[in-house]
Amino acid sequence: MAFNFRGFFRFTALWLTNGRWTPRRIATLVAFFLAFPLLEITVWCGLLLDNLLFRAHRRQPVRSPVFIVGNPRSGTTFLHRLIAKDTDRFSTMKMWEILFAPSITQRKIVAGLKTLDRWAGGPVRRRLDRTEQGWQEQNVMHEVSLREPEEDDYLLLHIWSALTTGLSAGLLQEAIPYTYFDTALPRQDRDRIMGFYKGCLRRHLYADRSGSAAEERCYLAKNPALCPKLGTLFEHFPDAKVIYLVRSPMEMLPSYVDMMMFSWRVLGIPVENHALRDYLIEMARHWYTYPLERLERVPRDRHAIVRYDDLVNDPEGTVREIYHRFGFRIGPAFERILREEAARARRYSSRHDYCSEENGLSRRQILETYRDIFERFGFETEAAEVVSANRS
């Protein structure tokens, strides 16, 4: 069984015995322990039915997948959603598929329900639109939509082996093994986790087929949490291609700390504790150095290192360089999309400084911790305005 029961029970004990019992925290705990077991029963019933109803999915190849990685708040979402528009070449997962329907069986059921909703005039769709608008009004840092491509590391929630469980819940000791994956977890756990992940990709590609052309599409993922997993990733996907995005620590780190503090406040976790800030500093350090060291051993035509500034200033040129390096052809439809995105980038001018003392960070601390990253990529070390972190 791929599910990490021992980790789940340990997490539960820690979560119940650590932290103040505020109304918000109580509500979070009650909602989680009611919803998560029901969700996982549904998910695992679907996965088991797949093995009975769609046995061929186990033979579905995952050829030359492309993984977009990098520290959070480094442009991975922006690049992922841009490249995902090349639907002739790529297939990717949306949020609802990752969280609620990783199985083929569930997706078939959802497809039937969507048809019924259309016949009824779309009441469910309209309700979902209003709900998502409310989410976005509360969280301006990252656009959240069930129908948009999203980070597929959340698949690992279904086996309780995701970084986000410990990090988002304030149990940082539970996040350590996934923060340093290749160097902190035993081989058995690394293979268990990556084996489940690969099985989910097989199911997705099998369910997403709609003809001979679709069968040739590559899988595209945005998954920052793969940064510490690249060694294991290449063992399980030997023909994988990786795009590593790197943003100045002077911009990335304050934005990431702000985002996680927002998450902790939502869940009722005290944010005055500096443990989060200190943990993220060390985490980001590893997620800068380990991927760069690991990618040096990968052939040039199977990896690309992209500066965030280059991406947001010239998305069209950046994507063309990536395609050229990987030997991909840009089709007419995606060509038009790239030109439209380039025009949008020229009109985009929102700027502000993210490096403030409010989150306990200082420019001197960031510069000293990541000096080699500043030197390697030529990032500015003086105070400067930066492109808005909405392009995460």
C-alpha cells in the first residue's frame, strides 16, 4: 500500500497536541478530519476500480515528460500555464484532477456530471465561478482555480507524502524529509512515492487520450517540490526534460515567506514564531544549490535554466529558446498565443519592492546566505523595485 499510514497518524498526534486552540484552528481541524477521510475513500475506490475497468492504463507510456521546477515564487506557475496552452504538444493536470479525481474512473463520472449540468443550464458551473472569484479576492498572491493547470505535487497528498502537509500545518519537522528528499529519505520511501506519482501520470495520459495525435502528447508538470527529488526523478523518468527557473533571492524569499505566513494565518497557526522564516531560508538554499548541481550531469538538450527576469520581460523569446533547446516545433496556434503574451508583457508595468523588514528578513542576511547565487546569475544586490510577484 502506497499510503503512509504511519506518517499520517504521527502528523495527527502532533497537530492535535501542538499550538493554541483558537476558534480558527478548531474549525480547520474539524473540517480536515471530516473531509480528508471521505475524499481519500473516494479517491482510492476510483484507483482500485481503474485496475478492474481500465487495466491498459498500466501499459501507458510516459514519454519525454517536461517538468518545470524551481523555488516557489519563481515564475513556475506563469511559465507552466503559458506552455500548457500548447495543447497540440502537451497534456497537463488541472487542480480538480489533482485533488479530487486522480483516477480514470472518477474523471469518467465527472464528465457525465458536467454533461448533466450543461443540460440543466449550468447551475453548478455558475456556483463554482462565484466561489473561485471569492478565493481570488482573499488570495491575490496566487490565482487559484480548479480548472487551471496546477502543481501536481498535490497528488502526493493521496499517499500522505507531500511537503505541504507539514509545511502548511506548521509542523516543520514533518516537512524535513520532503524538503531534502533525495538525501533525507530511504530508497524504499523514495521509490514508493515516485512510483505512485508515475502511476498517476499514466492514468492521466490514458484518460486524456482523444485520438492518435493526443497519444503522442508529452506530459507537462509544474512541480517546485521536485527540486530536491531530481535524482530520483531521473531514475524513474530517464528521458525527462527539466526547466529550472531561478529568481533573485532578494525577490523570491520575501514573497515566499509572505505567502506561507498568509497560509499559516488562514489555518490559525501563530505567525509570530520565526521558525517558519528560518526554515524557508534553509529550504530555499537547498532548492537553489541541489538542482543546479544535479542538472550539470544532464545533457544540454534535456534541461534549461531560465532567469525569472528573462521570462517576465520576454516570455515569447524565453519559450522559443526552451523549445529550440529541446528540439520542439512551435505550431501556428501556439505561435499566436506567444505573440499575444509578448504584447501583454510589454503592457505590464506593476512594480513594488518585496524585501521589507516586516517578515523578519534583511537584505544583508539574504545577500550573505545566497551570495553565490547572486554572483552566478548576476542578480542585483542593491535595493531595487521588482516585477510584481503575481507572476508566480
